[in-house]
Amino acid sequence: MARLWAIDHGLWTEKTMIEIFTDGASSGNPGPGGYGVILRSGQHYKELSEGFRKTTNNRMELMAVIKGLEAIKTLNQDVMIFSDSKYVIDSIEKKWVNGWVKKGFEGKKNKDLWMRYLDVSKRHNIKFNWVRGHNGHPENERCDQLAVAAGKQKDLLIDSVFEMENAKVNLM
């Protein structure tokens, strides 16, 4: 558990960092898929997951980060996100997404999710930590289990933006 010290009304107080562990999965690209999230802070622990009937691995990786951040109810929290997705982490840490915004996401995928991430990310102080996937990291392994299981459920959700965009591409 990470602890930070912060100034609160002129006094130094201990502040607990919220840890978010994420993973996404899809069977086929596109295909059915899901995401898994663990939120942990102090004694608090919560798991989240959902499955979609047609999506991609990158969408689920990004959706996991978004859903984790959206689950935090209090603003201005210090958050450490652990992900095995170079797509997500590099896009944010290397500020690629800022360039995509300036160019209107021309030629880029997942604009809807990136805009959603950019909105929710303004609410907190976020840092990222890349973890190697499928390498024995307990929380990453658990998130993978959640994501895979979510993508195998019977009544999968519809990722309507992805399906509409994918249908347009297939018509061309």
C-alpha cells in the first residue's frame, strides 16, 4: 500500500494512494472481450468487470483504466494505475493522445474512449506503472481472469460506438 504525505489545512497528513490494476482481453480482434479492474486503497478492495460482444483488446485495456477511474467517488485523489498495456501507457505518458486530439484523431482508433479518458483523468492526480503481463503479478493475473471471464459471459454488452464504426468501415 502506497502512502503519501500531503498538506491539509496547513498540517502534514498521511494520505493513502488509490491503486488501480487493469487488464483487457478479447477473443479475436475484433471479437468478444472484456475488462477486469481491481481498486485498492487501505482496507478497501473492489473488483470490476464487464464483457462486450464485439470489441478489441486495446479498447478493453483502455476501458479498464476508464472504469477504474470512474469508480473513484472523491475528487483529487492520488492514483497509481498498473497496466500491462503499452498502448495505453505510452499513449498517455508519451503524450501521443494530446497530438491525436489536436489532429481530431485523424486516422486513429478509439476516439470515444480517449475522450472519455481525458475527461475522467482531469479529476485525479494519476501516475502509471507498466507491469509485464502474464508474468506472475498477482493483481494483473486476477484482472486477466476477470477480463477473460467477462468476455465469455452469455449476455454480453454492446460496444455500440465500436460496432457502428466497424460497420462503416466494412461498408466501404
